[in-house]
Amino acid sequence: MNGPVRARLPDGRWHYQHGPIDLVIGADGHAAAVDAAIEDCWAAFGDVLPALVAELPQLRSPCTPALRLTGPVARRMARACAPFAEAFGLFITPMAAVAGAVADHLIGCFRRPGVARAYINNGGDIALALTDGQSFDVGVVAKLDAPRLDGALRIAAHDPVRGVATSGWRGRSFSFGIADAVTVLAADAAAADAAATIVANHVNVDAPGIERAPAARLRDDTDLGSRLVTVRVPPLAPALVDAALERGAAFARRCLEHGLIHAALLTLQGRSRILDMQQKVPALT
């Protein structure tokens, strides 16, 4: 395993990378405080991947009350995923929240006097730190192969949202569903990451031309075993798109009712569904 590396980007942000962990970090505030936070984050970053690798067999196991994890990031992952196993009886492993949990773990370095706001973007799963009067504007892109702004929102310090995550069959991880993208707002990035994964799994329909394959055939280190994951989605009739989106939206509503998420945007082939808590949080538009 190669060691962690970092570089300052031309616009002043930082890029940290260690194995599959790939972070872009931005922070504003007093220069000395921001610099100290960056250095503390760097010091903490080097321990993250080795700790996860040490518990990888457990992290790839289904979430159950018997699962015992010790590392701080691993425990965050399990806490974020457990409600979907316990409340809904769904298959989920802690790996569904790994990117968000890493971002949450490190964003704590920026919650200190002198840092006005900060974010850590871990491959699209984002943890936020905001002080009074601060906000972040977030854009949503559903299809990376044909990028355009599919949604936008502003998250302010008074909102209960500190995590944003996106999942879909085109993303870095496998999906059981066919969503181009499901973006979720939640209390933290780990919660958003887990919820986006599960909601995206529910954006689904059976239709000719949709291709699925056992996850283990596509990647030997997958936590999904022989479960079928989506590898191709052809253009679908509008009625099928709407049916798939409504299935996902129905499950997202259950997540809202259980307090697991604050809002969600579901997109598939140019159509979408938006859910939020009666405008109590920023709406995805």
C-alpha cells in the first residue's frame, strides 16, 4: 500500500489521496486557523485507510447487532447503515457509508475557532462544517458522461444538513437499481451516503434491455457477493421511468418519516422526483 500524498490545488483547495480515498478539501476563515486545521487533518488522514483495512472482513459483512467494530470511521459506517437493516430489514454492509464516514471523521478538524466554513468532498460524498451566517452552494450532476447542472441548493448554518451524498448505477459503487443519480441531504455525510445507496437501489423496474450481472464477477473485492447489479440501462419509455422513480420516491418518503434523511433528488433519463420536509430544509431544485 502506497502512503498518503497531498497537493495544494491552484485555487487554494487541498487534494489528499491514499489508495481509494480521494479528498478535495476547501476551508475559509482566519489563515492561521485554517492552516492549523489543514495540518491536523493531514495528520489524521494517514491513519484512516490502515484502520479500515484492518477491519475489512467485518466491514464487508451484513449489518447485524452482532457486528463489532473498533475504529472510529468503521463505527461511523456501521451506525449510518444499521437503521436500514434494523428498521427495514434490508441487506446492507457498512461499506455503503465508507466515503461519507471518512469525510465526517476528518471534517471535525475544521470545527474550531477561526474556521468559518469548510467541506471535504470524498468522491462526491460531502461533509460540511458551517458557523453562524455561513453557507455553501451545492450543484448536482446526474450523468458524468454528459455533465450538466441537474439541481442546485444552498445549505446554510441554520439548516440541519451537514452531509450530501449521491449514488446511482453509473457511480463508483455498484447499484441494484437504475437511477442515474440519487442525491440525499442528511445530518452528516455517512447518513447521506448510506441513504443515497439504498434509495438508489429502490429506483428500479424490470424492462427489456436492462442488464445485470453478479457483483463478484465484476469485482473480486465486492461486499455484494453474487447479488445482481446494474451494468446497462437502455432508453426507457416515460411510463417505465416514472414507475422506477416512484418506487424510489416511496422508499425515500419512508426514510424521511424515520428521520434518516432531510431531502432527496432522484433522477433518471431526464425525469426527476424531489422530496423534502415541507421546506424545513433547503429544497433540491
